[in-house]
Amino acid sequence: MKIGLDTKYLRTVLAYFLTACAALLLIFYFCYHLFNGFSAGVQTQLATSAAENDVVSLEGYLLRDETVIRSSQSGVVDYAVADGERVGKGALLAQVYAASDDGSVRRRVMAIDEELALLDASAIGEGVVSSDTSATDEQIDDLLYTIRDNLIDGRYDYARRETDSLLVQLNRREIITGQVQNYTSRIAALTAERAALTARLAGGAQTIRSTTSGYFFYGVDGYESIFDADPGTLTLDAFDAMRAAEPTASDAAVGKLVNGYVWYLAVPVGKAELDPFTEGETYTVAFPYNYDITLDMTLERVLTEIDREDALLILSAGAMPEGFSYLRVQNIEITTRVRDGLRVPAEAIRVIDGQTCVYIVRGGMVELRRVEILLEREGDCIVAAGLEAGEDETPYLALYDEVITAGKGLYEGKVLT
């Protein structure tokens, strides 16, 4: 018996099969584009704010109008004012005792003065909640880490300075937690001991008073009469002579008076290094070996001579920060330029039709953005921010634009599917 094929059934099966294949292809197509399986494979990075500084490391020589204060007799000096304190004309600076003391009395007086200063700084202000030590504990932790780091780095003078700050915070914590009410009785006892010790010093005391108003400093280095040239008339030859001079003896010196709060740094440089410097401009000057203090200083003069390849910068400061060490020679770092802009990976930069550009992703499409490179460093570019393009011009890159760092076949208007 002959069996015939059911062509209608076969057509139905074939239709189902083709429909299923089409559905599978459609699903594959959507998955393909959903997961960028065969897309341009672009990689992106946001354009973020960035600032880079141009810094030069130099050496500066301190210039100040200084007058050495001397005593007519040698002995133990009992200072009446703090180191670096501003004093008026005729103010009592110190008492000099002609004593045969071996120095133990004076050392004890100095120790008492240091403790009194710490106790005075330990007083807490209004509004401090009793037993609320959170802020104080945070400062104590920060100081402990700072002291540890300074000791590891061998910066013992820095660690010593922070130790005083740590003692102040520990004293304040005792007051806040009620362990002590205040340090009034301790201050009174130390003051009485100090008075008794100074009374023991033998011989008549010579009173030292200021001859003019100014700032009184204990330290004398013998260069006071050497580095005293008028910065406005200083020459390169005069500066060379100053550096070559030997310090004078500081016998019987009890300190020095600095006239005025303005002081100067003479900074030797080569002529080839003068490009970033302009007279009258203000520069940020850091003192990395002077407690990392940073000051704004004005460039008063740039000294050059035709037949010399060296030059001299004269910088002035109108601030005398607390704790600053006025060593005659200072290591400094001058910020000559601050570059604020946007950070873009160097590999994203392209030159298209003579313009420096980058591609960005916006709304699923590739768009072109112009950039102006300010600085290239370590694989990144700092480009100008806030620029506005004219009408019918390619826009400039903006903050948080999604910059394409890698991709193939990119062009303006390409749809990323």
C-alpha cells in the first residue's frame, strides 16, 4: 500500500522551524548589542578636576634689620619676654645675673618656663562639654601618628614640637573628664619656685631694656651685621661677599631686636631659571625643613648683570608665623605656576583636522570635544577647563564628560549599539 507525504504538515513544520530560527537570531541580536559583544568596545573615563603645581627647590638667605643686644657682664640671663615677642621702646627684655652658678639654676628656670607655657596653653575655652572627649581624643590620635612618623623619618625637632602639643591635649583631657579641675595650684607652685630660684642668683643684676620697638629674639648667629644689606640696593657682588664672610663673635649677647615685621630672602638662581619669575608677583613659598610652614612672599627684585650667568631673587614676607625658625639659610620650595584644569588620560588625546580633541560618549553616541593641553605628566594630561567655543565650533571638554580612552572606528555621530 502506497503511503503519500503530508505536504501540508511539512510546510507547517518548516514554517515553525524558520520562525524559531528567526526568533533565535533576534534574541542573539539583542543580547549581542546589550552586552556589546561585537560593539566598538570603547573604554571611558570621566574628566575630573585636577591641579598641578610647578615647583622649584632653592636655597634662601635670610635678610633682616637686626640689632644685637649685649650685656656688659657675663652670667645667667633671665628673660622677661618670650622669644619672638613684639616689644616697645624701653621694654624690659632680661635680667643678667653675675653669678658663679654652674647653670643648674638657670636650666631649672628654663624648664619651669616651658611647663608654665604648656599649662597656660592647656586651659579650655567656653562651651566645652564635660566628659566629651571625642574632639580631644581625635587630636591626640593625630598627634601620636605625627610624632611616630617624624621619629621614623629622623625629624626629631619636629617630633619634639608635636610632643608639646600632645601634652597640652592630654592636660585638657584631664580637665574635661574631671580628673583635675584646673592647673591653678600647679601654676602658683611653679611661679613661687621660679621666684625663689632667681633670688638665689648671686651678684647684682643688670637690667636689659629695648632701645627701640621691634621683635626680640633670643638666638644670635653672628651674621646680624653681615646680612643686613638694604634689599633695595643689594648687588650680586655684595651678596657674594655676604656669603663668604665669617660670623662675628657673639660674646655677652643676650638676643637681638628685629626692626619691623617685614623680612626678606635672597635666593640665588641661574639666569636660565628666571622665566617663571616676575617682579611684583606673589609666590607660595614652602619651608619643608621648617615645620612645613608655607608663606605667600612677594618678589621685590630680580638682580642680574650682563657679564654674569647667575641672578638673585629678593622675596619679602609680611608675616612672622609662630614657631618659625629664622635660620640664616633656608631650604625653600617656590610654586611658580598652578595649573587648574581637567585630568584626561594621554591616550585619549587625538589630533583631528588640525585640532587637539578627545572623543566622548553622550547619549549613546560618540561626540568630539576640543581640548587645550596645559601639562602632560605621568600618562595624564591637564587640559584647560571652563573654555567656551564659538557658534558652529566644536565644543570644549567639560567636567565629568565621559572621555573615550580606547575604541576602534570612532567618528563624530557614531551610535554605540
